[in-house]
Amino acid sequence: MSVSDHINPEDFPDSAYARELRTGVARLRFAPELEALYVQAHLQRLRLRVRVWFSLNCLLALSAIITWVIYAPPPGLVWWAYALADLSALVLAWLAWTSLYQRRYMAIARVLVPILGASIAVFIAQDMAAGLGVLIGVLTINVIAVFFFAGLLFRAALIATAAILAAFTVAAMHYGGPATTLAGLPMLLVIAIIGIVSYRDIERSYRRNFLESALMAELVARDELSGLMNRRAFDEHMLRLWHHAQRDRRSLAVLMVDIDHFKAYNDAHGHQAGDGAVRAVAQLLKGCTRRPLDLAARYGGDEFVAVLYDLSREQVGDIAERVRRTVQEKVLQPAAGTGGAGAGAGAGGVGGTAPSAGATSRGSTGDAAARGTTVTVSIGVGVVMPMMGRTFQGAVQLADEALYEAKQAGRNRVVVKSAEDYYRLNTGSFRASAIESA
């Protein structure tokens, strides 16, 4: 039974996986960030097949070279076809057995697999024209392998298949005329159609399973009160995203958000109002993390954390300031005796100015928050470039230290730290005493 049999994606409008379940499966293409994650999962699943197939191609290429040495190389165009096939197979096999596989294989395979298939089609057409009609079986195996062993996605496999059919048709007409073409092309067309129809259904199924599994994991990891992810889910997401950003050389920004004087607010207006404040701030953060790789989570009782992928310091500072300003101006305070609270606007409802480098943005309602008569937040931001020898815990610590500075400076403000602070960071050693004495 699939997730969609008992969970309606329409019930989760804020989930990137649910959105793609509604729109992306039929198109066989997701939003760019999710598509990148799916491609990585796809390549990992097929790696053994890719290794086996192109290693076999390399062995066949070696046997062809030995044959050339003993006898004589094939003439003209056929020699070039053999050479291109051998070189393509060698490069693809090498990628499949190295650490470059996840990063480089798909882009290179989109080019080399059609070249490999077309080259094989050329010399098989020449052999068929010489009377070796049985070799059409070798070419049909290659057509099947394009779909199920080459590691390509559907569209790329379709292009590679078209290249094989076109190369065989042209070469067969050149070497043997209509007789050779008619001897091989009908079987190739039948096999190609079977492969196209089957592989399209298979990829749709894999894409749906990918989204449903991710959505189920997301639902299990949600915090019940806030609707955000819990801390464990955030840590797991950060670990994956850290490696993803390091591989693609993209920045990550971590926002630590703390409701100012939450206990005083809770004591003044009751737990229901406190819960309402938590939900209101959570909704604001959720509105800032709608891209597939972004994530917001409830880190503790009145503390939240968010990670934003590939944004500049200025963009992240602007987002943090909008959240702070919106909480201050738009989160409704409970009327006397009502014990309720809510959010009056989304995170984009109020404009703000991003803190400049090393600067702190601040509000002016600290006394009211201390008395429990208003809701404000302090936000610490750490903007980092993931690198070897560092871990995501350091990025979280950087944001936590920025939050500490914001609270020490009077709360209801944003403090942003970035590269220069990160390089000086000793992960696991919180610099509270240094901050206090500064």
C-alpha cells in the first residue's frame, strides 16, 4: 500500500514532497533541488548494474584490441566506431568505480552512452552486411542496457535509443542497402518501444516511491505542536545537506530563533497563549523555508532552528530581520481573559533591512517582553561555506553564539556571523565567556 492510499498530499501544502506528488511524477522531473536528490538516489541504486555493464564492455573492447593485433584493424569508419565505443566504455566504467560517480557520471553518461550505442550500431551494421546477421542480437542487448543498465533517466535513455536507431539505419543503408536495414531495424524498433514504455512506467514508480518515502519520514519527524520538524530530523537533514553543499560548493545559513522572555509571557497569559506564540513563530519560519532543501525545526521548548541553502549573507540577514520585525509587529497579543494568541501575517508580510556585516538589528520592545505583555524573538545567524575538516555542528554552534550575543545585547534583535567568525570557531567550545567580556 502506498502513502497516497491513506495520506492525501493535499493535506500538506507546505511539504515540497507533497507538492511534487501532486505535480512532478507525471512529468518525470522535480523542482531542481529535489531533482538533484532524486538523481543521487537513482545513481546509488543502479551503481552495481552500471559497474557490471561497462566493465563487461571494457572486456569486450580488450578482446577486440587483441583481435586487431593478431589479425588486422577494421577499415576506415568501422575502426573509428570501435575506437569511440572502446573509449566511451572505458570512461564510463572508470567513473562507476571511482568517487566521481555521484558527482560526474550523469552529465558525462548523457553524452557518452549515445556515442557508445551509435558506435556499436555502426560496426554491427557493417558485420551484418558481411553476412553476420546473428549480431543483431548484440545490438538489441545494447538497446535494453540503455534503459536498465546504463544508469540514465528516461529522457536521456530515449535520446540514446534514438541515436542507436539512427546510426544503425544510416550505416545499414551505407554498407548493405535496404536488405540489411530490413533485416535488423524492425527488431530494434520493437525492442526500443518495449524499453521505452516499460522504463517510463518504472521511473514513474521509482519517483513516486522516492517522494512517498520522504513524505512519510517527514510526517514521522514533525513536532506535533509547531508542525515543524523535530530536532532529530533537523540533525539528519543537516548532515545530508552539509555533504550536498560541500560537493556543490554552496553556502548554508543556520538561523537560531528564541522567543524572548517566553516564561514571563507564558506565566502572564497561560499555556494556551504560550502554545499560540510557539505556533505563530513556527508558521513564520515555515514560510521562509518553502524551497525543497530548506528546513525549519523546533529545537527546544521556545527555540527554533532553520537552515537555508545557497543564499548570500545579505539575503539571509533580510529574511531574519523580516521574521523578527513580523513577530514584533504582527503576532497578536491575547486580549484580557482570552488566553489565545495567533499570527497576524506571514513572514513576508513586513519588509525589513538586512543587518550589515558585523552589525546587529534591534527592536525596542524588550521591557514589554520582559513583563510578558508582548512577543518578540532574538535571532542568531551563521552563514558558512561547508568544507573538509568541518562539520555541520560548527555551523549550528556559530548561529547559537550569534543568538547568545543577540540576547546579551538586549534581545529582539538579529546578529549575523559568517566566514571570518567561522574560521575562528573551535567546534564544541562555546565562547560564552569571551562574548560576555567583549
